[in-house]
Amino acid sequence: MSIYLDQAAAAYPDREVLDFYRAELEHSGANQEAAHRLGYELRRRLDAAARELSQALADRDDCTVIWGTSGTEIFNLLADSPAVAGKRVLTSRLEHPALLAALRRSAAEVKFAPCGKDGRLQMPEDSGAELAAFHQVQSELGVRQELRPLPGVPLFVDAIQAAGKLPLPPEFDLAAVSGHKFGAPGGAALLAHPRFAGKGKLAEFAHRYRHVEYRCGRPEPALLLTLAFAATRRRAAREATLRRISELNAAARELLAGLPLPGGARSFCTVPAEAASPFILHLTLPGVQSGVVVRMLSEEDVMVAAGSACASETRTPSAALTALGFSREQAYSGLRISFGFDTSPEDVKKMAEALKTVLKNY
């Protein structure tokens, strides 16, 4: 069986989630927008699922939930909405490419907050922004931001790599989540905190976006119901899972830092443990093309990544490493190892041994 350590790209649903999803596929196949009884029942259940998702992720059940099919769809909807369109937005060069593309398309102005060598954001005193849009966990490097709102500026959090694993920042106004990243078979959502003054206009816009302008499709009810179910399961196990994954990450850091590389350099952990999510370990292999290493490890039945999955086949160096000040050559040498809810200590040991073998044969 493959050792799957690309969980930041997509996390496999566990047996309980799959069983729930199968049952919903059998019983929730109607269209939630239909006028008949089954449509009404689905709308009622989706309203309950929205409260369940809000409680599981935000520790309160009164966030406004706008359903979607993917994180990219949520980014595009948000960017076209009154929250972003025509506004001055503060973000960073470490954001997911899909979010940056959406912001650049719709915002009146996009400014970038700088980051330190460890990837932590350095927030300006006075940005002049009308919205701040930042990741909670960086999708490639695993940098974990300690997000705080700027005075008078709504905070949008890309929580796609954090939801179901870490608590959301308590002071978020808007947050995007995606089920693929925490073990649901799909589905996504935009959460608007009750404190966000524009939540009503945002909900009205989302309705018009989908039902009047036809700019995105109807999310499947079974996926959305399962998304809420999976989030509730993750919330119940969050503290125990976090302790276990933190131990795995620490063990992996000890095994992987300082490996001898072709050319005489040594591997190093890109982001210090105290600045990173325990679910992602990013390794830099100076002088080594990490894309080649990923393919060689795949032949050993070990699955990792050279970066975020959306950029896996591009010929450009890592934008995240470039933003941290790495040279163009070094920016091709990053390896992302991401842990899941079912990753075992044995998986980590086998991966480390396989990587040592691959580097010897590189």
C-alpha cells in the first residue's frame, strides 16, 4: 500500500465519512431548489448542515454559510462580490495562486504585505486597505500565521489548509474552507462571521451570482451534508489529532534535517517548527530538483509533493520560496511532506528511508 504524504493536496475520506456519503447519495439525490417536498426537505437539511459546519469550524452556529463546490469557486465568488470588487485589498505574495488571480481581476488595487525569512507576515501600520486577505496556513510551506485584524479593516482568511485541523482565528470576518483538505469527498464554503457588516449583502450577491447571473453551478446536497458531517468529526478529535501529528512532525524533522545531498550541501527544514502547521513539513534540498525527487519517490511507492498541487506541472520556480528570498535555483528544490489523520510513525520512517535512498541514487 502506498505511503501517502500529500495530504495537503487532498485527504482521503475515512470509512465513516464514506458510509455517510453513500447513504446521502441514496437519499439526497433531489434538487434542493425544487418546489416539491423533497426539495423543501433538502433545503431544511442544508440549513441545519450550515449551522453544524459553523459550529464545527468557528465554535458558534450562527455564521452565514455560502456553499460552493471548490475553494477556487469560493475565491471567485468572493472576488466578484461587494466585499472585494472595486476595493483596495491587502494580501501577500504567499497566497494561493487561485486567490491572487481572483483578487487581481476584481480589486481596484492589490497591495502586498512583506514577510520575514520564516514566512511570517509583517503587517503594515497603515495600509489604506478596505479588506485584508491572508492564508491561515500557507499551502506549500506550511507557515502558520497569527492573524489579527487591522483596525477597521475586515479580515478574510483562506482557511483551506487549516479548517478541520486547527482552530480558525477568533477575529475572522470571512473564511474559506474546502472539504477535500480535511477528509470530505468534496464541497466548499464561505463563512461570514455575524460581526461582518456586509454579510447580508454578500448572501444576496451569492444568490444572484448563482441563480440570476448563472456564474456558478448548484453544489450537490450529498457533498455539502457530508462536508458538515466530516467537519464535526474532525472537531471532536481535533486536540488529540493535533498532539499526534505534532509528534509525527517532530520525528520527521529529526529524520530529514541534515541529509547529505549531491554536491555536498545538506537538507534543511524551510520553516521552523514554531512558525509552521504540524500538518505540513517543507524541506529544502539545495542543488536538487525536487520534481525529480517526487517522481523517484513515487517509484518507491511514497507520495509527496514538490509544492502545491495546482502548480505541480509548471516550469516556474516556487513563488513561495521566491517570496522568502530564495534564489531561482533554490526555489526549485522544495519538497512538501504533509501528514493526514491516518499517518503513522511507520509511514514517516519508511518515507525517510526512501528519501535517503533516492538522494543517493539521484
